[in-house]
Amino acid sequence: MLRRTFMSIATAAAMTAGTAAFAGGHSKDIVDTAVSAGSFTTLVAAVQAAGLVETLKGEGPFTVFAPTDEAFAALPEGTVETLLKPENKDQLTAILTYHVVPGKVMSTDLSDNMMAPTVQGGDLTIMTEGGVTVNGAKVISADVMASNGVIHVIDQVILPK
């Protein structure tokens, strides 16, 4: 049901694109899809501060495990503000790229205890028993399609080791 609900939101967002060109059947890239969803303003601000917008608008494909605004709000007070400072760009970039897996990984591709190498260089552990988790963060919406990949919405910010 979560999948259908979020796909309905994504479909509605695509319908508002009007005459936008469709690539791979989807009109918006990962960044524009996140902006349209309205629940990723902190993530989008972080992607901008890290200078990753053009990368995530690139050809891809990418799989992004996208924390919601609520996930960022759950971090200790001041964490987001500190990470967004120019002097912390490297740390912010490492955290954000830890949420990105090269290639298009759909929910049907996931298996229990699966290891997924990230763009940052670390590995994510995916569990599927009792609901899908990524390093302990719950996937709350899966398979949100974009022209250059897929977004899986998660309820926590995951940090590299």
C-alpha cells in the first residue's frame, strides 16, 4: 500500500510536468523528483550545499535511499546546520554519497542480508525480514521512479562507519 501511495504522488508530480521531455518513461530526474515530493527539503538543501546537484541530475542510473525531512529533524540539535556549513562540505558529501548506490536497484532486487556498495565507498546492509531496512533505517516508500534511477524513502539518516 505504501508503494501505491507514493507512486500515486510520483504520478501526480509527473502529470504536473506538462510538456517536459520524458526519459525512460519518467519526466524528472532524482533531484527534481525529490523537490516535487515536498518531503525532502532538507535533503535537497544538503545536496545543493555539497555540490551534488549536477551529479544526481546526471545520466546515472542511481539508487538513492532518501531520508525525509523528519529523519533529518531527528538528528541531534544543530547537526544539520553544522553539516551545511562550507567548512564541513567533505563530511556532508560523505554522508550523502553513503545514501547512493550506483545502478538502479528496485525493491524486487533486494534480498535479506544483502550488501550494497555505495558511491561513498562503504557498504549498506539491507534486511528484508519483517520489512525492508537499510542499515537499520526503515524503507517507508519504495520504487519511486525517476528518469535517471530510483528513490527509496527511508525514515532515518544513515551515517558511514
